[in-house]
Amino acid sequence: MRIVVLAGGIGGARFLRGLKRAVPDADITVIGNTGDDIHLFGLKVCPDLDTVMYTLGGGINEEQGWGRADETFHLKEELGAYGVGPEWFGLGDRDFATHIVRTQMIGAGFPLSAVTEALCDRWQPGVRLIPMTDDRVETHVAVELDGERKAIHFQEYWVRLRASVPAQAVVPVGADQAKPAPGVLEAIAEADVILFPPSNPVVSIGTILAVPGIREAIADAGVPVIGLSPIVGDAPVRGMADKVLAAVGVESTATAVAEHYGSGLLDGWLVDTVDAKAVEQVEAAGIRCRAVPLMMTDADATARMAREALALAEEVRGA
Amino acid sequence: MRIVVLAGGIGGARFLRGLKRAVPDADITVIGNTGDDIHLFGLKVCPDLDTVMYTLGGGINEEQGWGRADETFHLKEELGAYGVGPEWFGLGDRDFATHIVRTQMIGAGFPLSAVTEALCDRWQPGVRLIPMTDDRVETHVAVELDGERKAIHFQEYWVRLRASVPAQAVVPVGADQAKPAPGVLEAIAEADVILFPPSNPVVSIGTILAVPGIREAIADAGVPVIGLSPIVGDAPVRGMADKVLAAVGVESTATAVAEHYGSGLLDGWLVDTVDAKAVEQVEAAGIRCRAVPLMMTDADATARMAREALALAEEVRGA
């Protein structure tokens, strides 16, 4: 079975771990969000790609969900002593190595997709991880700060401000000019099923879908496209998805997110059992819907979610 | 009193600490060797400049003589896990921060001299540290390896091979095209005394003197130029200076090194008490010479050496 998964960071990575456990023999291609990439200290940092790679490769800081296990922060401490920031972005000593290798390879002329493949040679994530694009896309968030409207990098909004001010708009700068990375459209065309994990619908999956050609390829693939709601009981399971949903005029409900993707894209949608009432509404929007436990409390629970998604795909296929 | 000191790494840095203790109110300008600079992992590393800066700024690993105190090596360990080397060059997590800041500033267009000044803003070494040049100079060593003659980077010869094969030639590549960094010639012209610490006469002080204009400025300064022998009892006090002295046809003796600098450059020379016999020979070469203890066993002993050098300078001046 060939599965394509669109993934952001922590939520996507944890779901993928469950998916691998549910179907160990499946051929899984992950299309990773790169809109949250950021240049820091002259290095190219790809937080979402790395979270997927570290999580599936066994190098993740489990409690935190991002960054490396057994991490130290001496380099960052020293940068601070030199007065060089930002201090709000937590790059650890081990993590730095990934960004140094990536930056060197990019400087040597390799596209991000080739670099990601090389990094994965070490981590052996057990999936094929492809960035959505080799071109530069940078998600900016329009906010009002000190009475002034300005566009800031997504990481500054998310990590520094912790989404404490309303997002007025979310713009994946450069997405309209970006091309899908080599392998992205091919993987979608050859997929048996396409999954949207409970990742952020705006800044993770939304950004991937903003790369011209990807949304169309998914809609035209002719295979079940199944999503899992990142909203449970009208609140994001983790993160601050509600803040950026508001910016695109979408309510923080499982139903609203399904409608935001739309029946032109989505064939099936899983909501949590606490949102069982949403099933009828989602189905009224032309999307097959089931209510199942959606809390990724451990690998087993997550594997069950993945199985439910694949079961719903079979149901869609048989319909 | 304005003192100019030509310095390599560990020997120069330790001597400078003694000099500061001997004459706390002196205005000291250090002209640092950059021939051992190396690009690693896309970063510009300046081992000699950093050794001086860390030693005088209180950040040095005292036992080792180079690198940072309380250091960890997680980043390097991870680079190794990615298969990215060289593994023979010991860059620690704290040390990396210096190279990242330097590389960013150079990328932003600042010359190395301005970058060094900025880094010293943090370390407050209590001296003015200027690289010998803002231009790229890279010391290469010609060796025979596996039956083949090749030129390798000085660091590869020194750190990886530990000078285990004979150096057939030592070439400061680029030195002939280099210009002294801003402030170098001015400091020499305004100096009251110029000191050559017990640094490597070939790859440290020799490289500085290879930058066109510096040797001439020192010879023409009209002030005492005093050196301290890095050779005690026919062997280098530390390091492997004998290996590179052989490459330039100079014996590993206190006398031969003084003659190598020559009376056209050097006015006074300190040898260790065990080399008292050298005094007569050196003076016969037209260089005033004294035998004093030259082991930098601690800061007091080093301060005494510095005082002896300044006393010899006064003697030269009064002659």
C-alpha cells in the first residue's frame, strides 16, 4: 500500500509514528511543510522536516516534541554572551549539527530535497520524506504590534510571541512561485490513499496545499483523501491552531476545519468521540465522517487512529 | 608604554598574560597570526586569534591551552554521526559560537579585523588584538605521504598528523599578496618596544613577518625589538617547532632561531638559563642576549620573563 501523508511538525510526526506501527509494510511518502523554515545565524533551519526526521528516527526529545534528546544549549548560551540572537529560538548543540550539514550542502548547490534525503540516510525514518518544495517559501503572519501592523516570520509569531496577539492574516510568502519538489506530484499520483494528519490546517497543511499543483494533484488523484481533526471539543489538541484559523475566518471546530478543506479535496474526516455531533454536519457537507478517539496519548492509541483513517479510506473506496 | 607583540597561539597567549601582569598599565597591541585559519563546516575558524582572546579573556581551557573551558562536544559528535568531518579538529559547542558569529559578520561584509574587535568586545582581553591581515593567508606544509609529495593545510599537518612526517617546506599561501590589516603598521610605528614571544618562529611569527610591509616596519621602527627563545635546551618548550624549523633549514637551538630572525630585525634575545652558552654566540651575531628562566610554569614566572624582556629593551635603548 502506498500512502502519502502531508505533515507539519509535532502532530504530523507523532501521527506518522502511529501509522508506521499500524502498517509496517506500507510505502509511506511524507510531504513536509517548509513554510516554517527560518534562517538563523547564517544557517537554514527546517523545524517541521527535522521534527518528522528526529521523531521517526528516534532522536526526538519526547517530552517537548521537538529538538533532540540529551540536548545541551552551550552554543546558544555563548551566542547570547556575544549579544547575538534571537534568544527565543531554542537551537541545541546537537540540533545545530543538522543545520550546519544542511547549510553546507545547500551552499554546495544541492536542492533541499536532496539534502533532506542525505540527512535521512543517517536517521532512517522508515518513510520517504520530501519537502513540499525546493523553493523558498516563508510563512509570514500579519499582526498589530505596538499599534503598528506588521508582517513577522511565523516562528516569531509562534515561538517568540506564543500567538499571544491575533493573527490578522497568514501568508505563505513565495508559495505562488514555488514548484513542488521532485517526487511530490509523482508520489501523489501513485498513492493508494492520501492522509492529512491532525496537523495545523493553516500553517502546516494549508501551506503545503498553497504550492501550486499540489492541491490539484491531490484532488485529481482519484484515491481516498482522509483527514484527522486537529480540533477536539472546539479546541486544538495541541499548539495554537485556533489563533491562525481565526485569521483565515475558520472557526475552531472539527466541522469548520473539514469544511475549510472542502469536499472537493477531502473524502473522509475523523473527529473525536467528544465531537460525535459533528459527524452529521460534516457528512452534510459531502464528506464521509466517523467519530473515534483522536488523542495521540501513546503509540498504540495513535496506531489505532491511523487504522481508523485507513478503514475510512476503504469505506470511501468501496462506496 | 606602547608595546607591540607578534603572537601565535598558546605560547603567545600565555606570554601575553604574563606581560599584562608585569605592566598592567601598558598599551599592548597584539598582531595575531592568521595563517593557521581554516574553513570547517562552512565556518571561518581562527585558532590563534581565538587562543589569545580566550586566554586573556578568561575563557580558555587551561590544561589544554586552546579551546573553551567547560566545553562539550555534542555538535561535533553529531557531525560525525552524519559522516561529516574532519573529526580530527576539536571544535567544541561553546567554541562553535565564536566561529558562527565571525562567519556571519564576514558574510555581512565586515573585514576580519573589525570582526575580531567585535568578538573582543565580549572578551575584553585587555589588549588590542589585530589580525596580521584581513586578506586570506593559509599556511601549507609540503610533505611526502604514501610516497607522494603533497601540500596540506597547516592544521592537517599539525593536528591530524601531529607533525609525524618531515615538513619539506612551509608556505604561507597568499601572504605575498596580503596587506597588513588596518592598524598594524600604525601600531608598529608608534610602539616603544616590539616583542616576539616564545611562539613558533616559522608558522606563527614567521607567517606574520611574511606579510609584505610588516618585517620592514619592524626593522625601521627604531625601537628595541626583543625576542624570547621558544627553544630551551635544544628542544621546543612546547609544540613541535623543531619539525617546521627543519623545513626552513634552521637548527632547533636558541642560537639558530635568533640568527634566523637576524640582527637586522632583532635587537635583543632571551635564552633560557640552561642555554647560557648561547649568549656569546648570539651576541657574536650582533644581537644582545641574556640567559634567564624561560619556562612559563605559571603567571608569575611568565611575568618575570616579560619583565626581563622589557629590561633588555631598556638596555638596548640605553646602549
